[in-house]
Amino acid sequence: MKVDEKGHTVTIKDTQGDINSFREKIEGEYNSFKNLNIILDVTQDTLGLNDVLSFLLLSNKHRKAKKSFVMVVSDFDFNEVPDEMIVVPTVLEAHDIIEMEEIERDLGF
């Protein structure tokens, strides 16, 4: 797991290739990230819908706290993801989403 914190956002990259242990590690260390927007970069992993959905509870918890939670997944059918999760193909797109959500929160939406 590689952690890169910049401003109000932390990017966490899976370096092990095991999505379940990655999720457990993030859940275990969640308190150190809970006040930041989170980008999970799992582009090196091959994920199915169930793998992505395993992060749904964490995503909902983080978004209720008025923070962004974005997963970066390559080679994936993004239409399968439920509306309450944000999954994008690139880290740049993840940063763009967070920037838009920060503006929406500042405006009170």
C-alpha cells in the first residue's frame, strides 16, 4: 500500500494485488484518512463488480462525513456501478471529481 497525501486529498495505491487485504488494511487505518478526500488507486488489480462493491460501506460512510471517496479502476464496465459509488478510469479524473465535489460542498449543495 502506497499513500500519497496532497492538500485535502490522500491517494492510496494497492501494491500487493490482493483486493481483500487492501480493503481490510484501509478499514483498519481509516481513522488516519477520515478527514481527507480519498482516492483508491487499484488500477494494477483486475476487479469484478463484487470487488468494487466490497468498498460500498466504506464509501457511504466517508461520503456521509462530507468527504469524497473515489475508486480508480482500469478495464471495468463503469455502467455496472451503483450511483452512490464513484468509480473512474484515471487518477486525473478522480482529482477532477473531487475538485467538483469540493466546489459543490462550498456552495452548499
